[in-house]
Amino acid sequence: MLLLAVIVVSACVGAVSITFNEFWAILLHQFGVSSTNHFDPQQEAVLLALRIPRVLLGVLIGAGLAISGASLQGLFRNPLAEPGLIGISSGASLFAVLMIVLGASLFHNLQAQFGYYALSVAAFTGACLTTFLVYRISVHRGKSNITALLLAGIAINALAFAFVGLMTYLATDEQLRNITFWNLGSLGGASWESVLTLLPFVGIPLIVLPFMAKSLNAFALGETQASHMGIRINRVKSAVIILSTMAVGASVAVSGTIGFIGLIIPHIIRMLFSADHRLVIPASALLGAAVLTLADLLARTIVAPAELPIGIITALVGAPVFIYIIITYHRKKLF
């Protein structure tokens, strides 16, 4: 209900105001249910071409980031785990920065083939490559070790950010501006094409990850106990990492880096309801979608007609909430 309310409000509020009655009238007219058009053509154009694709993009990205964070926290048995921990975000950032700074010389063919979407393709490729490298480093004799996975992620993150720093040093003023805005995240480039492109990469994890909830519940007892309960632990590890990489890599590729969604949303669900992953995973997807859509609404209206990067909003809201969660856990002596 919260998600539906946020979707409708976000679609109606903006520079071109649309009332709830006009919103439903436009949708009913578009689907052929109603032949009356008690709305302005400009409102219809804004809603269908700009607002709805942007809202849907926010829903997909928010759900993808949150469900990946919840799954990885369950896999690592670590409440501080989030998608960036295994190199997804840092790999995407590195390749995006390489595309911005060296695109004209090193990635000319990629730019010629994909045009406007070359940056997104490069970022998604970087997310997949770094995550694959981290995973391969952690595998020994066919088994993946969680501790080695985390340590490899820290090392690869540090290496990636070192190269990002080097590219930032070499960048021109215009390239620096592009790097800064990409790292802060935005849904400003939303379109129906970007929504349809992102849909399978986020849709598949949203469908499959909830079916792994029982296995992740078993992981809370430890890998040995999970194995004794009949859980194929290596298959679960591989599946969770691959699906999380799909969702986060594609999301970051489209919107840039957006922090805190994958970290705090699962915490909020656990505090309000339960630590059972059968609830945490799907509920995190719903709440993540609602929170990011609401954050995007604030980003494009709070300093209108200008637009704030959405990463600033999520950080300003997410950091205090995370501090509150830490204090609450500490008082309950859960840390």
C-alpha cells in the first residue's frame, strides 16, 4: 500500500501539476477504458513520457538494491554487508570513470556501437568483471570461502578506487563534473527504453531470490549446519552472488551510484517485523522501491526547477537512520 501510494504521488507531483483525478483519467483513456479526456494534452505527454518511466525506474532500482542487500546480509551473516562489499559498485564506478575519461581514445568502438548507452554498458561490464574476480579469488578446491570473499572484496574495492582516483586526477573540468554527477546518482535519464532494458536484470532476481529464503535462514546457523540440513551451500552462494550482481550492476549502470538503500532497508524490515528471510527479502524489495521513489520525488522537487542528485538524498536520510539503528541494536545488546 505504501509503494502504491508513493507511485501515484510521485507521478502526480512536479513542475506540471497533475491531480489524482486527472492521473486516473489519463490512464483510463490510454487503455481505452474511457473516451473522455478531462485533462490537458501536455499533462498526458508529461505523465506518459517522463513521469511514469521515471517512477518505474525508481521502483526497479530501489527493489533491486534492497533485495540484493538483504540477500547478501543473509549470505554473509553480517548486518553490515551490502552490494558494494563484493566489488559490484566499485567495478561499475571504475569502468564508468574509464569511459568518461578515456572513452574517446580507448572505447571509441563501444561509443560508436551503443552511443548514449555506452556508459551504462561499460558500468555493467565493470560490475560483472570485478565481482567475478572477487568470487574466483575466494574459491579454493571448488568451494567458496566467505571470509576470503569479503577480504578479496575489500582488496578489489581499494584497487578500483585507486584507479578511479588516478582517472580523476587526469580528467578535465568537464569530465570531473560528469564523474561527480555519476557517482552521486540520478534518475534523470529515465525513459521507457531504459525501463525495459533494466526490467529483466532486476526482474529475475526479484522472482528467484525469495525462493532462497529458507536456505539463507539455514545459513544463519553456519555453513556446516546448513550443509547438514541438506542445503547445497556452494550453489546457494553462487546463485545469490550472481543474482545480486545482475540487479545491482544493472541498476548502478543506469542510475549511477546510490548508497544506503541496500544497507538500511533490510535493517528496517528486521526491526519492524522479523529476521525471517521469507519476510525480509520480499518486504525489503517493496520498501526499497518505495523509499527510492520517494527520494527521487524529493530530489526533483526540493530545489525545483533544479534537481538534486538522488545519492545526496539517500545519504542525508540513510546515514542518520543507520546511526539510529546502530544505537538501537547496541541498547538491545545485539552487537
